[in-house]
Amino acid sequence: MLRMMQPYRRKLSREDAGTGTILIDKARWRLFPPPMQEFVVEVAGRRFATRIVAEDCCCVPPAHQHRHLEAGHFSHLLKFTPGAVIEFTQDGETYVIRNG
């Protein structure tokens, strides 16, 4: 089911920038496809296939998951440094990613 989303903004952490991924806040998981399902993003007018990866974690109890969007293959088209703001919007089934 396609859900149109309000813009979602995330400030990149040092870990995001270093791994080429974007952490998706748990409250926003429902806005994205389930982990490991490919979907299309548009960055700087170019389209890329990507996916969300779920990572089991126990950084704080109880055990839980973190979800990251794989962005390493298009991060060079964005300001992808710690503190940079990334914005997601949706255009039909395509997620548009830009600096926000």
C-alpha cells in the first residue's frame, strides 16, 4: 500500500556519513517499504534502486532493531557529511532525497 508522506528530515550523524547509510527513526518506519525490499529513490534528478536494512542491536536494553537506508551508491550527489540535513519526500512510488 502506497502512503504519501509528509517531508521527513534527518540530520546525518557521524556514523551515517561514515557508513553511507541513513538511519530511519523508528517513528518513521511505516513510511518506508519493509527491510530488504528494493524501491526507487531519486537524487539530483537520477534514479537509484535501494533498500532498508534492519540491524539487530542491543546498544540499550531491551534488544531492538535499527533500520538504515543504503545510500552509499548515491551519497556523492548530496552533501553527505555529519550535521548535513537530508530530506525525504515522495513522488508517486518514488522517494525523492535531497539536502533540506
